[in-house]
Amino acid sequence: MKSFFQNIKGDKAIWAVVALLALFSFLPVYSASSNLVYVVGSGTTFGHLMKHAMLLVLGFGIIYGVHKIPTHFFKGLSLIALPIVLVLLGFTLAQGITIDGANASRWISIPFVGGFQPSNLAAVVLMIYVARYLSKVRDKKVTFKESIVPLWMPVFFVVVLILPANFSTAAIIFSMVLLLCFLGGYPIKYLLAIVGTGVLCLTLFVLTAKAAPGLFPNRVDTWMSRIESFSNPEDSEANYQIEKAKIAIATGGIVGKGAGKSIQKNFLPQSSSDFIYAIIVEEYGLIGGVVLMLFYLFLLFRITVVANSNATIFGKLLVLGVGLPIIFQALINMAVAVELFPVTGQNLPLVSRGGTSSWMTCLAIGIILGASNKEQVAETRSASIDETNPLEILSGQL
């Protein structure tokens, strides 16, 4: 055991926060999974808890394995993984799965794994790819025309393949790419042009889906319904989930009802995943909800520290690219629960019950921890110097 902990490298604060979030998740998942047992009629609470535990164990295995990989290796890995991701997204969309008449082409079935959501993997791979491109052109004057094929075409294909079945994930990926490009020094005027193009493409997609509803069954109607429910709080039937979440939060008070004593978990759909934050506030009160939020904000702080201390431009952008979406997703999940944002279906990272999302979060955290490892940072900087200009080696020795 001692030798195992000696092999753990990277930012100890991030390790601690991730471990605490994972350990805490057992309490609300065990409590909220009773909804799946007694309302949905699926499995047992202990069975769901054990499944959650196995997913987290595998997730920490991913963190441990990935944080051993030198950061500069991800440059080449992103080039290999991106075409694979595009094929997986295309195959997933082509399945044409519908649930209750709505397009739900989000998952593919993998033996011994079960349901796998390629969009979560695509988000991580695309952010690595964008970080690679931005670091490559950092000291060059790049025109918009020159960046269309190497930068925006992959972004376009990933977003378009995810959009028909999962608008919220596509929107988050697009927003995070724009943010990373802004932080990477990409010209703002070009970013505004991309935003305008994105709005135009989304408008055309909505009009096409309305004109030919058979292409994307009920997906656009679902988006419209959620936006209308968000803007019209009096429509209690369409706003059922949010109303139950608000009741859970309101009845939680300052200190909450206590672990496992939530009432709304029996009425709130997705209480162990999308709306788990409402159950946490009901059981642990405002104090528990605020403390959980502070954990994510502290994780954001450590991510920025790791990014700032990294010796290479690619390392800085890589950490921000895979780290910021974790915090952004957490804040969106919390905002949905308190009705500051329309329902999106985004999990609470490291806390909600879920497989693919948890594993991809662990993959991103492993990359961040690898970038925070001082030994790997030195190796990455050395490799970066070798790739860019041999004269830098001589100047470094002098």
C-alpha cells in the first residue's frame, strides 16, 4: 500500500478533492436510488450502490493510469482518437433509436460494458485536439481561412453528429471550444464569425426538423418544451421535474432533513443523476449544498494553478480544455436544480450515478494530474524543445 501511494504523482489537492467528492457520492446515490427500486422497479438499492462503487473504482483506475502518461503524448493521441470518435458518433446517430417517440441516439452497446455514450469521449478528445492546434499556431499569424479545415471542420463534425440527439452536450462542447480558443489567443473577430455561423446552422437545423419531423423525432419539440417550461413557471405539468426539485430544496432548510431522509426522491425523476443536487440540498440543507459548490470552485482554483504553472503552452491549454468543462457541467447541474437554467440532462461530475460520464470525467482529471506532475512537466518541456527548435537546447545549457 505504501508503494502504491508513492507512485501517486501530481497535485495532491486535486487528488483530495476528487476522492472526497467520490466518497461523498455514495450517500446521495444510495439514498436516491430508492426511486429506481420502488418507483421504477429496477434492482435493489444495495445493487445500485455496488454498481456505482464499481464504476468509481474503474474511474480511479483510469485516473491512475492516465496520470502516468506524459502530457506531450496526448498531442499524437488526439490525432488518432479524433477519427475514431467521429466514426463512433456517426454509428451512434445512425442507429436511430427512439424512446417514447423521441430520438435517443446517444448510446451504443459494448459487451461487458453496457451502454456507452460516445459524446462524452468526443468532448475530451476534441478539447485535446483544439489545445494541440492552438499551441501549434500560438506564435504564428493565422488567418481565418487557414484555420477552417484544421480547427473548425473537426469541431463542426463533432457538434453536428451530437446535436440531433443531445443539444445540451453539443452546446456545452461548442461553448467550451470557443472559450479555449479565446484563452489560447485566437482572434476575437474570428470567434464572433464562428458564433454567427453556429447560430445560423442551428436555425437551419431547427427549421429543417420542423419541416421534416420524421428526420429527428420530437427532439426539437423537446427543446422548445423545456425552454417554454423555463420561461413559464406557471405551467406546472410541463415543469414537473423542476417543481419537485424546488420542493426538495425548499424543505431542506439550512441543515437538511438528514442523510437518507429525502421525501422528494420518491417523486423526482432522475433523482440519482440529473437532479441529485436537489436531493443533496434536501438531506444536507443549504450548508451541504454550499459546501459541495465550494468543492467544485476549489477544484477550479487548483486547475487554474496547474495550468498557470505548466511550462508549455500545450500543457496550459490542455489542462484548461479538459478541466473547465467539468466545473461548467457541475455549475449547470446545480443551476438546473434551482431553476436558473432550463433542464439539460447533465450529470453532477463525480457525484451523480452514471458510467460513461464518470469515466470521462476521470479521464480528464487523470490528464490534469499528469500535467501537474513536476517530473512529467520537465519531460514534456524537454520534448517540446526537441520538437520546436534544437537551438533552444543549446541556449538552455548555456
